[in-house]
Amino acid sequence: MHFLLDTNILIPAEPTSSDDIEPTTPAIVALLGTLSEGGHQAMVHPASMAEIRGDRDAERAQTRSLLLGKYPSLPQPPAMSSRLVAALGSPAAGSHSAIDLLLLSAVEGNAVDYFVTEDDRLHRRAKRVGLADRVLTIADALATVRALFPTVPQSPPFVSPLLAHQLDETDPIFASFRGDYAGFDTWLAKCKREHRQAWVIRAGDRYAGLCIVHHQTPNDYGFQGKTLKICSFKIADEFRGYRYGELLLKTVFGYLVENSYECVFVEAFAKHQELFTLMVDFGFEDARESAQRERVLMKRLRPPTPEVHRLGPLEFNITYGPHAMTLVGAQVLVVPIQPRYHSLLFPELRAQLALPTESHPFGNSIRKAYLCHSKIRRIAAGDVILFYRSQEDPAVTAVGVAEATLVSQSADEIARFVGQRTVYSYVQIQAMASKPVLAVLFRLARALRKPWDLDLLKRTGILKSAPQSFMQVKPEFLPWIATQLAVPH
């Protein structure tokens, strides 16, 4: 596959001085190595090279042009898309905005499969024009390649719940906190004395991820209801690309639901853009600025009744979920999933595991994908999907909310659509694409504590026999499902 790299990826990868080395450099080096190992093509856009050559520092421009000359230039790149110009505005020739649109036009024109950038403005623009799933951060690019083209898997990490006084403050993950916050060690000592709840993702003898939370009712911002503050949330740079951020956030969401919280918030400096993107994708709102000039991101977990009718079912789930969902305006579908794929896609449902311990990006994530050959095509954003584990202990075990669908017989198109969300490798997708494939992107809303077995589903009338493919639940059975899930209908 072809990966177009932005200059903010290439320059830290080929530093001409110590000033060019950035915190993202180790992850970029890992990405380039993974692309090379998988036989993928890393490319640079001619417009990016022209921008580098236009650097006012002539010596730096010459050195960078020489170093980046090792990357193939995208041949005959598409012209600037008129659709993108209409949506994003007509830029001045040679401006940064013009280069942005040329880079996005290469993605829209399918001249490349993915574009990798750390530029938040480009990510926002990509989202506005429907290209967000193919404009990736370094971490997302790593996750995509590792999911579709697996090599030797990393040893599974373990999410461990512990109290703050059990944390090893000498772990390297704390270095960036000390750089951002004067008096961090004094604060951490306070967390330990207060026995605050924490979780770590362990990778060998290191922390790959860390989260510390604190009950804050009342709080400094006047947020109403029982409120939790996420005090620290960090994935170590060398462990990016495995969806560990979603894995930690999934654990926090479970804690919020279990303990009946109504509100959660986090304070973060604007430079931590990847954290911002993650939180906003799961319904956090940029509420205000803190006294330390951090942004305060807040999420409510108890929707007022009018929201059920004001928001569509997908927006409702994003805003108040993932646990909160609604059947108002949604159809409900049952889909079978084979045990081997079930255990990969929903590792938290393995009987022997109390917490997720799976290293696959799609297992760690809340956002997932499902592929099949179903002839059902009318699956809308917000529709509710009941995942039925077939063969072994057959039962509905998990509930998802659909985001988007694609029907295609092109392996490349399917792979671009599902990215790092799928349990299938690219080779498996190629085999499936011998006939049209239905790809469904969805968000995991619930893992059922007590699965609905086949006998129960037959007694209620929802099923007459074990499902063989996607099937729609008749409207008269929706009240029973709504009652079981305690959701509006």
C-alpha cells in the first residue's frame, strides 16, 4: 500500500540537527521500519518537496532536500480537487493552505491509500471533507499496518488496576509529566497518600500506559452531578500504534458506569493534540480554560430526556456513551460471529480475563469493524448491532452502534475503509473480496454481563433459529431489547 508522508513526519525522521529530533521521532522511525518490513511504499508529495526547497535557510533547505530525496516522489499527483476547494475555500497559490489541499486531493483521488501527518489543522480539514479515516496520525498509521499486515505480534500488555501508592515513580513514563508540571513529584506524593485509583498498561518491566483518576464532587468548574477527574492519562511514545489510549479509556468508561458517575473531565495543554483528538472522538467537549492555561475537556454521562429526540442514535452514543445508547430512530440487527473472531474482536469477553489484555489494535479499541458477505445493505449510522457468538456457547454477547458501511469487491478499498479496526489481515480481505463484502464500522457500546442465549432469544421470539448472517429484528421485539438494555425506544 502507498503511504504519503507529510513534512512533519519526514523532517523528524531525517534530522539535520538536534533541533529536528522531536518526541515523535522514535514512533516515526518505528513506522518507517514497519512500512519497509511490510513492503509498503512511503512517498512524498512534490508540493512538500517544493516547500522544503523554499526554506529561507538555504543550507538547511539543501540538506533536507538531499536527505528526503531517498523517498519516492508521488508521480503525476492529482490536481487540486474542486470539491475540496468548494468545502474548504480557494487558497492562494503556493500557500500552506494550497499545499494542504493538494495533499488531501492525493487521498481523495486514490493516488495513495493513506496520508500520515501530525498537523491538527489537516486532520480537522480531512474530517470536514469525509477523509478522516485515511488521514492518519503516526500512531494510527502504525496501528493500521500492524492490523492489516501482521508480522510477529508483540507480547500482550496487561491493564492492571492499582492504587497510586503502588505506582513506580521511577518509570520513564513520568518524565514528560515532570517536564510539563513544576512540583509534579509533590503532587504524585499527594495522590499516593490519598490512595487514588490508577491503571497501568504493562509491557515487560515498563509502563506502556498510565491513568490516574480522582473523585471531584464538588469541583472547581461547577460541573453538576457525581464527577470524576482524569488527573493523568499517558501512553509512552514507544508504545503508540496499538490503540492503548482506547484501551485505557475503555477501562475508565467501565469504572464510570460501575460507579454511577454523571460527569468526567480532564485538563490538558493544547500541545497534546493526540489526547484532544481521542477525547473529542468519544464525546468530550472543550469546556473552558484552567487556571494553569490548560484546556478543560468535559463529558456528561447522564443525558436529559429531550436529548433522545434531539440527537440521532449515533450522535447520542458518541455524546453520552459508549454505554449510553438509544433505540429511538434505530433498527436492531443480529449478526453471527465465529468464536475465533469473537475472541479477537471482544477480548474482554473471554471468561478467564477480568480486564482487557489483548495487544491487537482492534481488540484494544472501542471503534471496531466487521466484515461479511451479507446481502443486507440497509444499515444506517446509529443502528444497533447484537453480536451473536456462534457454535460455542451460542449467545448475544456484545452490543454495538453502527457508524458507517461499505459494500465493495476491492480489497484495497475495503482495507482503506476498515483500517486498524478489523480482525482480518489484508490477505484474508483479498480472499473475502472474491465476492462483494459488506464492511461495517461500529462502536462497542456494551459487553453483556449475562449473555442472551439462543433459548432465551427463541422464547422471546427474536430468533427462530441460529442466525446465519445479518438479520433485522422485528419492531415488536424492540421494547423487550430496550428493557434489557435499559435504554430509550
